Amino acid sequence: MQPTRARVATSPAAEVGERRSRRRWVPFAASLVTLILGVRNIAMVVRPHLWERVKVIDHILPGTVDTALIHGVAAAALVVAGGLLILLSHALRRRKRRAWQAVLVILAIGFVLHFLHRPDLGDAPAWIPIDGTMVVGLLVYRDEFFAVGDPRTRWRALYAFVGLAVASFVIGCLLIEVRRGQVIGSASFDRVVEHVACGLVGVPGPLRFSGDRTGDLIAATLVAMGALTALVTAYLVFRPAEPRAMLAPSDEQRMRDLLAVQGERDSLGYFALRRDKSVVWSTTGKACVAYRVVSGVMLASGDPLGDPEAWPGAIKEFMAEAERHAWVPAVLGCSELGGEVWTRETDMSALEFGDEAVVDVAEFSLEGRTMRNVRQMVNRVERAGYTAEVTRVRDLSREQATAYREHSASWRGTETERGYSMALGRFADPNDGDCVGVAAMKDGMLRAFLHFVPWGDDGLSLDLMRRDRAADPGLNEFLITAALRACPALGVKRVSLNFAVFRSALERGGRLGAGPILRAWRGLLVFASRWFQIESLYRFNAKFQPEWVPRYIVYPAGRDLPRIAIAALEAEAFIVWPHPRISQLRRLLRLGPAA
């Protein structure tokens, strides 16, 4: 599927054009040079022989002035500036306007320090080629840095405090380590830690140094790093907070209205109602795109909701929002029709990356040789005394819904809840009355259950599979079979099961005559299945003889695919980064349970 050039935008939000795709080398080069300058500033202070080249006061202040303390302040300023440049380099790579402004200010302060050092510009050749060129380049290409800041909440203050405190502590220990020979007396690990901890809050530590300048340098650096940590944390705490991605009740109701009319078009449509997503609307309000931002990727899932004739308007608003924030736009799991519209209306390309298993209820049967395995497992489970109960969520009692949630949590244990593109993220919500629950009971006890969401008026999409790990094998096959048997009474004609990633490659790569590249690709997928259940999900779905419906990923350029893949794995919770939480911090400090 070949992408075409985007049409001329008519929406005010889309008039900015595809600026993100132009001159990609500018933010990359600016980010790289900023990172180098930040490392250089810190290295000049950490390494004494480099610091000797930038002592900035000796040549212009009279000898009666105590220049030692000023040397320490200048060194601390360079360390702080270096740390800020390193932090800002990533934001500059993402074309952030505020990062561009901050880098210019920091470089201007650096110029002042250089001029104080040598008013006659005697050392100009050493710094103008990098610093001067960087400033000129930022000013010339200022229009390339247009992105507004990302929405954040005050939780960012906690992460910033922890990160800056750790960085400050490491830099302080490193400063003392490279000057260990100037320490008077013992420089044990305990004394170094105590000295750094005291210095960060402005209190003299236990260590003494043979040179006054060394002590003043370390003291000023530690105080500056501590002040930076406090200022950044205070700013993040008291700035106006913006909420996380969250579906507003008004947006949810409008989306439900669209699903009531157009919900049969996409089996993934109902999953757009996840409440940890945001949504952009077309100017007419007849279509919308639900998304979540993950690691700088604006990730939509499935097709846009609403009338396909209004999809282009919603897509243009989506692309304009991505451009405003310099997010990488991407679509995960759209249909062939959705992929055609996305590639026609934007500069993006589409790649088939898997198949959805759809079972026709009228044609499903356990008879025949191909269904032998499923038939045997279902019969075995039935003989073991299990029964199935198929119920609309609206018909569940409060006790039943509570039991489902409690058992689901206990069966999952400490494992992370997975799912994004084909997961609703909640169960037994009053607004989800059309969902269907299928429970496996034995001796009056719940042992497993499935949860399906509506797919228009005559379809269901599998959302959740939960089972007691101590229960008999084959319960999932038993429950899916029970759901398919109950579908005629529910007015359901089609059921969407799990998604099989790169299903065609797994199937064709194992056939006779498959080429070496296809076999190697299949081998890589089988190897990855040890962690991501790629092959096992494909084989489980294939048991029910479904129709395989291709799904596509839409992306701007090939170089963005690795980043989009990581964002998709993170959204689906296959990759979980460690995040400090208030509840964990309270338990660690023995402050009792979090409110």
C-alpha cells in the first residue's frame, strides 16, 4: 500500500502543515551539540586540568578580592548549566520551543563567563566554533522548534526530585573522588556520603581539603545542585497542573452515540471507550480518533469512530495535534479501509503486522477432524463437572460482578494488566451493560470467565480471559465454545477473538518451500514468543477455524518504526518501566497506607 501526499489542509488546526517531517537533521544536530556542550561543562569542573582553562576571575579582579569563593560559584554554575543542557538535549530533539529558549539563555550565560575570563578574546578560537555556531544555528532555524510543552501532572515533581537528587549525589561523590588526594585525613565512604548529603543542604561536611579553592568549589557545586533540585521540584509542584489522558464523560457519551450508528464497522471500536485515552474530533463532530501518548508517540488504535466520510476531518485534527507537540503519529491495528484513508489523507505508510481471528457463529461447529482437539478438551472439561453461564453485564447481580472482579485480581496476582488496542480496562461498569460475561462454574465456585464487548448490534469482541491457575486445562476453549453456542440467543452473528501478530509469517514460514528470509523471520518470531506469546496466541486462535482479517500499523517513516514498536509494547504493557509510586514510598518509609 503506497502512501500519497496529504491534501491541502482547510482546518485552522491543520494549516501548520507537516513541519515535523521537514529538516529532521536540525533538531537532531541541535540535540547532539547541546549534549556535547553539557558534558563538556561538567568535565571542565570534574577534571582539574580542564578546569584550569576556564577560571574566570583571576585576570580582572584585584588581588584583595576573595576569588576562591567566586571560583567555586563559577564552577557550580558550569556544572548546573551542563546538567541543564544534558536534560534539555532530548527536548530539543523533539523541537520543544521552551527548550530552545532555555538553551539560548544558558549559552548566553556561558558567553558572559568566557568574556569575564578573557576580555581580549584571547581564547576565542577555543569556544566560538562550537558555542557561537550553536547560537547562530538556533537563531537561524528558530522556526524548526515550534512544539508546545507536554501535558504533565504534579506527579512529575516527585520523579524530578528523585532524579535530580540522585544525579546531584553522584556528581558530588565524583567531585570528591577526583580530588581524593587533597582530602585531609580519612576519606572513607561514610564520610564522603555524609559530606555530600550535608553540602546539598548548605551545611559544612566532615571533610577538609588541603586547598581552600577545592573546598569552596565542592561546597558551591553541592549547594548549587541542591538549590537546582529544590527549585525544579517547587516549580513542578506549584505550576498549573494538567490532567493525564482521560476520557471526559461528555466525550464518552458522544462516542457511544457514534458507536450506536457506526459501531458494526470495526470490531475494535468499543475499545476506544477506554478512559485512559484522549480524543480529537473532526470539525463537524461526526468522527473522532481516540489516542494515548506513550514515550513521545501519539498512538491511536483501530479505525476512527463515526462516518467514514468524516474520517479525514478527524485525521487532520489528529495530525495537527501531533505536530503541535512534536509527537510521532501512529495507528495500531486499523482495518484495511482505515489504512487506506490514513495513507490517503497523510504522508504516512501502512504495514500489515497481524491478523484478527473472526468466527462466523452460523458456521461454527465442533464436528469434523479439524475441530477434534477443541472437541476433546471441551468434553473433558464437561466431564470434570464444569458448567458455563453466559450473561449480559446488565443482568449480573452486584454480588456476581464483585466476585468476578475479586477473582480476576487474585488470579492475575502481581502480573501487570496488559492490553490497549483490544482491552477495555474495566469490568461490570453500569455504562457497559451490553457487554457479555461467560463464567465457568464448578461446585458453585467461579473458576474462570471471559468478557466480551459489543461489536455493533450483532457482534462481540473478546476483551478479557481470566482463569484460576489451579483449574483444569481447556477452560478457555470450553468458555469460547459456550459463548459461540449462546450467540444465537443473544442475537450475535460474529465473534472476534484474539489478535495474532505476524500470523501470515508464522504460517507461511513453516510451509514446504519457504525461502531462507521467511524462515529466518519465522524463527525470530518463534524465539520472541518466549516472552510475548506470539506463536501460542496464533495457534490458540487457529483452533476455532476463524476467518483471518488483516490489521495494519500506520507510521510516518521507516526510521520511526523502532520507536513506535517500543511505544506499542509499552502501551500493551509488554514493556513496563519502573515508576516510583507514592504508595511504595510510604511503605518504604513505614508511614502507613497511602490515602
